[in-house]
Amino acid sequence: MLKIVRLIVSLAVITLFTACATITPPLTDDKTKNLRNGKSVVIFSDPNHQINYLEDIYMVLAVSQEASTSSYNGIWNSEKDLAAIHTEELSKIGLDVTSIHDSMSSTDITEFKPLLDELDSLSKSQSSGGFGFNKSGDTENGVHKKINNKLRLKLKEKGYDYLFWISSPGLTLHLKALGLPPWQYFNHTYRVYDLSRNELVWGSPLGILYTDVEKIPEGQTGKQFLESNNLAGLKRDTKKIIREYYNMKDKSKRISYLIGLEKITKTAPAN
Amino acid sequence: MKSKTLSAVSIILTSLLLIACNATTIGLQNDFKKGNFSIGKSDRNDVVNYLGLPQKIVNDDKGNIHYLYEGETHLVGLCIGCGNVNGGVGLIPSLINQHNIENGAEYVFDPAGLLIAKFESEKHSN
């Protein structure tokens, strides 16, 4: 029952995010210059550690939708593997970035995990219908404006100036009826913190990125498609979608353009 | 004329049914006993290779790991007279609330991943 409630809440939140994905305006030139000149650390947070499955069932006069989840908690360290992909893509933009997993020992990460989870716990409160709460203090619209000072000092001690905190509720595979191709989406929330000022400088829940999956081989189920061969499909598709955030055909939707690290150059019309 | 219309309708209906039959499913297993997992012999990989990932993973105080499997999906939406359900929560929420999972299994592994206990329900014929 709790799972159903959680799933319904997730779907409602996804709808809300789609409807009102308020993206902070791109950073100003002086701020992007600081970001480029500074050292950044990347944290990828995957608090649910689960795949979300949706299946539309065609019943001639109606379509029903069934759902299930698969937990990979303790089986796949998605936070380490996917932080590495974000780090790689952010470095291609020209930033000096390091994954937290290459910077801190696993003992340190375990010690700081509760502080990292604090950032997520607020996202979860937000998911529970807390939009617009706590406009004073350290949070606004369910987003931390500051990070825990102990964590901040630890990151500063390591020489970092900025924190890229990226979070996702997990990959969803939506199997469609009537021969329609399946969809996958892997929603992301981005926040960039200035560690010297302990200030949120850029961030937003980005809109959902829909991707048509490669054709699922005949006779294969959704679970087999993503989970067989030591989660090969899940690892392949999460990485593929993350790379799309940085390399979309529509340049204006790329992370680098949304943050303001790259600008769209408009060519003057020929006279 | 009538027979032409009838055959056209039947062709369309058959195609739609065929499309429905070919649809990919999530693929939850519900015949848990068929896995023949042996306590003290089978491990986490054996269970995951056969059943896929569990719906829930819980660690207990003794360091043992519990894999909880559901043999059925949850109904989360129903749309009558429409072509597709697009991530909505459904038009008949009462049906959603009445849907309980009655088929499942729990496998308990020691910290090394060896199966030390199992609880499997009988396969339900749907």
C-alpha cells in the first residue's frame, strides 16, 4: 500500500515538475568565470535505489496501467558510477571537477552520508506535497539554500570552491500498449553551491527527459531488458540519458547553456 | 456491403488484439518454488539471476539481507475508452485502493550472500 502511495506521489510530483520546472536563470558572466576558475566536486544522489516500471495493458475498450519497482540497493553503487559520468561530462564543458568518490575515502563518504542525505530529505519532503514551505532560513521552496557547515568545511578543506549536487528519483521504464515504443525517463535535479559563501548559486528541477528506448528484443520482458547480465541495460541506459543532458541536439536545453557556461550565439541575418 | 464492413471491422479488431498480445510486459515471476533455491547452497546471485531484482531490500540488525519479492504488479491507472494511459493515476481510484498483492516471497541471506531462509507463496492462477 505504501508503495502505491509512493508511486502515485512520485507520478504527481513528476507531473508538477513538468508543469512548473522553474529553472534558475543562467549565471552571469562574472559568476561563470568564477565557476570556471574554481574547483568543483560532484555528488550524485540516488536515494531510492530503484527502477520504476510502468506497463500499459490494452483491453480493447480500456487501457489499464500496472506498476512495479526493482531495488538495487547494495547491489549497484549507482551514486559512484553515475557521479563519474556527470564529472566526465562537466569536465568536457571546461570545468575543473572531481567526483566525491575520487576525492573522499569510502569511510569519509559513509561518515558524511547523513549530511548528504539531508539535502535529499528535503527533496523528499518536497515530494510529499511541501511545495512553498519554509521560505525562511536555509530553505526556499523545498530547496536548500545552504549546505551543512560540517560538510562545507570538509569540502573546502579538500580545496573545492563549488559543489554540484545532482539527484534523481530513479529510472522509469514505461512499456506502452498498442505497439507504441516504450519510454524511459530519468529526471534530474541540479544544484550548484558556492562553498566559500555557502550559497545556492544555480539550481532547478529540470524537466523530464523522455527517450525512446532501443527496441526491446522480442520475447524479453522489461525486467530482463534492464536487469539481466548484472544490470547491463540499466547501467547502459542511465549513462546514456545522463550524457544526453549535456549533449542535446537543442543546445539551449543542454546543462552548459542552462547554467550559463556556454551561450547561444545568434548569427546576424544577412542583408 | 455489410459483409465488407464486417470483414473490415474484424480485421481491425484482430490486428488490435494481435498488437495487444505482442506487448512487452514488466515480467514479474510468480512461480517462486520453481526456482528450487536451496538453503545453505543457493546465494543472492542465484535468486537474482532467476527472479530479477527484488521489490525491496532490507538489512536486519544481524547483518542479514532480506530480499522481498512481489509476484504481481500494482494497478495504478485505468482509462476507459481511451487509447493510452499517460502516467496518470487513473479514473477509478477505488480500484487502485482495492488491489492487494497476495503473491510473494522473501529470501534471507547471510552477510556473505548465502541463502539462510526462504518464505515462498504458492503460484496464483490468474
